[in-house]
Amino acid sequence: MEQRSLRVIDSNKTFFGKISSTLSKIMVPTKIGINGIVINFKRNNLLKNYEASHNENLEEEKKKIAEDKYQEAYSLYLEAIDKHIMDTIYKKVKLNTATEFEKEAMGNYYKVTMLKESEYIEYKYRKQKYLIDLDYESLKLNGKDKVLAKYKEFYINQMDSFYKGLLKNYSVKLADTPRNGESQKEEIYNKIYDTLNDYMSNILPIKMNGEIDERIKEDYNKLDQFEIGELDSKDYVEKNVLLLNISREIFKHSLPLVAVEQCYNNLLEKLRKIVVMQNEEKQQEEAYQLLLNVLELFNAKLLSSKIYWEKLDEREKYKKFWDKYQSTETPKDKEILFLKREINILENNEEHKAILNLYKTKLCDYGAMKKIKNTCRTSCKYTKNK
């Protein structure tokens, strides 16, 4: 009797279990239909109020009323999509009747909601982004081209707002993270790179409708080479450098110069390690050339426009460097200048011993530095040629 009472019975194989399961499967499509109607209604109301709130000809008072109506319509629209997820997609996943699109949507929903307790600001933007993305993808899958054409302006406007909010949040977190919190910073850097990549892949093509701004066209077209296959560490750095360059045109205020500078330094540090880790001469030279390119971008596009410096002596040193850079005539002269600056910045850090030795060897080969034999030791010291 005790063994029988403890036996677990599969309710799906019982008469009442089968009835319950059948009713659930009948009710789910019904709820999809009801929720679909509600979402369509809320979406139409949203787009009507969105258009009214962006009417430049409205008087100030009427514009304020239109804006309030739009905000209310926007909240109700998001609530309808959220309800649809919990009423239908969740149950379909539970009953194993969901499509791959619905399974992925449910998985992403949980990833977003997990942020609520620990990263509320990020959660706020990602939750709204997720809900609107879901509806946009649904419209595309169902071939609702007419609705999609009206929806795109609202979609792009909101996505721009979300990405700017996310990047601004990461910039603040980067500034607030103490210098010794390197693992925390690394996580923030990765979130910045991933967010930029997501925007360039999914939003920018829609926004520009195939016509890429000339200021970012060259860098944007280079991103295609990183879409196929798995990226190695060098490719990962190169891709993120391109993303940062494009961000200076699109997210100048949301991802301020001070945050971009930290990102560049993060990527440069990765590149220095990559260069010294290469065993083959050809691979090391490729990584070294990329390092030189990034150093030039960092200096020419970023530091040269930097206004606020924490330390005045660093600003004065950079001014002298920049004057010399502008007067250089050959790539070799530029390379020597970059290497000398790198040595000045890194020479007191024992962690950079390997890359410093490589820099000094390069300078000796160019005749920009001499080896002086140390009579007390078998190793050599280096001295710079002026």
C-alpha cells in the first residue's frame, strides 16, 4: 500500500490528464488569437499617437497633450506584448508545441528579466527593446509589409533611444568602477562592444536603408569580413576597433570620449599581449602591424581632440608628441615616434617587459636606439638616440 501510494503517475496518460492537456492546447491558440487582436489594436493606437506627438505644427499645449497620450499608448502596447508572452508563448514552450522562434524568444525573455534585481537600468532598456524587437520580428515573419512600413519610423526612433541609454549606462559604470576592479571593467567593455556590434548589425542597415554615411562607410564595409567563421583574438580586437571608430559618429554623446579612451586602452593592452604571444614570425608581424594601426587611430582620431586632461604634465607631453607626429614624413618616422611614446608610457610596468624588449629591438634595428653593453651583467641596456 505504501509503495503504491508513493508511485508517481504520469498525468498525461490518465483520462483526466489527457482532457486537461487537450483543453490547454485548444485554449493556447485561442489566447494567441485574442492577444494578437489586442496587440494589433494597441499598436495601431500607438502609431497614431506617435505620429501626433511628432507633429511639428502643433501648439505647445497641444503637443504636450499629444506626448502624454503617446506615452500612455506606449505603456499599454508594451503591456499587451508582455501579456502575450506569459499567456501564450510560455504555455506553448511548456507544452512543447512552440516554434524555434518562440523558444528562442522565451529564452531571451528570461535572460532579460534576470537583470532586474542586479542591473535595473540595463533591465529597463533591454526589456523594452526586447518587447519591441519581438513585435517587429513577428510582423516580418507574418509578412505584414504595410504595417511594417508604418512601424519602422517608431521602431528606429525607439531603438536609437535604447542603445544610447545602454551605452550611457555602461559609460557611467566604467567611470564608477575602481581601478582595481579589472574583472568588472572587462565585463563592461564586453557589453559595450556587444551593444555596438548589435546596433551595427541590426539597426544601422534599417536606419540608413542601404545608404551608408560616407564618414563611416569604409569602416562599416570592413565589418563584413568578421561575419563568417569564428574570430581569433586578433580579429576580435580589430573588429572592436572598427566599432569604436563608427561609434564616434553615431554615439558621440552616449559613449563619451573618456569612455572610448578607456576602451581603446583595453584593446591596446590586449594587442600588446597578442603580439608577444605569437610563436610564428609572420603572425607576430601581422599583430604588430595591427598594433601600430590602432596606435595611430587612437592618437590621430581620439587623443588629438581630447580637451580635458587629469594631469597637466601628460597634456604637455602629448602636445610635444603631437607636434612631432604632424611633422613626420614617412611611415618609419611615425613608427619610431609611436614606439618611443609606448616605451615612455609602459617602461615602469614589469608586466610589459616582453613587449618593451620588442619595441627596443625594433628601435635598435632602425638606428633610433643603441645597445650599450653592461660590464656588470651579460645583458644589454638600451639608450635612445635623440
